[in-house]
Amino acid sequence: MAAPSSLDRAAAALLAAEAITLPRKQSGITRCTLCLVVLYPVPVADPPPRFIGEILRGATPFRPRFGRASSSRRGESALVIGRATDRCFQEAIETGRVPARTDRTAFAVNALSALRGTGVRSVRTQFPVMHGTVGTRLDGIGVCTRHGQTYIVIIELKTTGRDPADNRAYDCPCSLLPDLHLLGLPNTERTAHSIQAEFGRIAFVSSYPSLARWPTVSAVVLASSTRAVVRFVPRIVSGRNRLEDIFRSHAVTGPPPRSGFSALPTARDGGSIVRRHMQQQGFRIISSRARVPAGASFICTAGGMTIVCGLRPRFKAQGAKAREADEASIRRHSKGSPAAVVYREGTKWLLHRVL
């Protein structure tokens, strides 16, 4: 009987590894599944900000110059498609059976096929990892041979409505914030996906020292309904900060200072929804930059009264200090005029008057 290969031994070690237990939500520690979160020693009442969206991007909306892709399938949202793909991907890895191709399973089937095509053997899914007080579950973990060496592969699964091999869109920078200030890297979809994948690798190494004999590599699987592409991610080291150092040292203790509120999104990006909800409350939105004070999002008018507004979707979900900072900011930008923060609550957009 032939001796097991290095690839077989790595796969067996992964299967035998006892998964760590992610702590339940408590002061300073939160479980994270869909997005990376930076956690601080604060009460649970103050939810931690999203790492990429609020720490690296400074709460600036991501609007690539290339425009967003339509990932709809029978009118379904990208989030619905992503979750369905995650479930299908997980079930296939857990059972070892690839489902038949249908509209519902196409994204996951293509992802699994692309992984096999690049020599990656998927072993486990929803694998828990932690680095410091940041915890998440990996979309997948597997093994492969690269350049004669066996690697443990950390898999980050993403879905798209575009051709996944279209690098023009994948590398297109945000029109509002072209660079990520902490890392000094371009603010692109590729960078965001790479950060998520690399965090999974960093956290895996931190969580499972017993598997340190095998080198690790992270990979982003970008899947569409027609095909998928696997991109191995190089180490993220810039001239400013290493990603590991940011997570390890918690050098960032809160969202970076905001010079103002983001402008009202275009109708395609959701601005029409905000307008409609404001109109239902008796307000008319004016978003002309010639009339809106610098730093504000837009102004609302009603019955001869003008209110300077700042758009902050998660305003009510923030801690008290963050809310007070937003109130002070819009008060400052309004320069003595009536002011308000517009926020989202469920499916509605509401106006919070600042006194």
C-alpha cells in the first residue's frame, strides 16, 4: 500500500484538527460571519465598526468609476444570491457531493469546479478562526500543491454579476476615495476581497499553531452564473502598515476623522429611495452642490424651512459617542441653520433633528 502523499497528510490533519470555539457576544468580543469587524474593549451596546467599510474606507461609500454590475437572478439581490451560494458551497464540501447545475446552484458549482481546476482540494467549510479579538468563519479551507510545496489554502468565496475574469472592473478604484489611507493601497474590489482573504489566513495561523508545519496561502474565488476564477492573494504589505500589524496592535481605535458626510447617492445607487422616504414625511430634497453647505449631504425643505442634512445610514446603531460626534459634525456644517442626520431603520429612512 502506497504511503500517503504530503497533500493527503495535510488534508487529514485539517480534518482531524479540533475547531476552536468562537466566544459568544460579550463585552469587547463579537462573532463575525459576513464582514470583517474590528473589536474594541467597549460595551456591547456600542457595536464595532466594519473594518473595511468604516476603518479603511472611513465610511465613504464604495462607488467604482467603472459602475456596478447587475448580479440579479430573477430579480434577486446580490445578498440573496450570495447567501444561497454560500449554503450550496458549504453543503457540497460537507457532503463531498457537487449538486446538479441549476439557476440556484450555478454560482457554487462554478466555484467548486474552478477550485478543482487549479488543484485545490476543498476539505472543510465554516472553519472558525480568531486573531486577537477578531473572529470569523472561513468560507472554505483546503490543500493544494504549488511549486512542489504543499499548502493549506484559505478560501474566500465571492459572487459577481460580471465576467469574473474582467480585471478592468475588478481593479477599478472608487470615485470618492481612490486609496485606502491606512494601507496606502488602491480602493478597489480586488483590494477589499484580498484583505478579507488575507485576514482569514492570518487568523488561521494564529488559531491553529499545531498546523504550522504547512505554509498557508489565501485565495479568492470569484464566481458568476457562467464561470468562476480563482485568484491566489499575495501577502498584503504596503509602505505604510502591514495588515497583520493593524489587527495585532489595534492601532486604530475608531473610525478615522470624518471631514464631512457623503453626498446623496445617485438614483441607481439608492438615492431615489432616500428621496421617496423624505417626500413621504413632507420634505423635498435638494442635492445641488451649489446650494448644499460643504460637508453636508443635502438639504431638505418643508413649509419654508430649510434643514441641512447629513446622511449616516447606521446612525442609530452607533454608540452614544459616535452619535454625538455626528450631531456635532452636522451642526458645524449647517453653520447655525436647522440640522438633522438622516439614517436607515429597517427599510425606512428617517430624519433625526439636531438641536
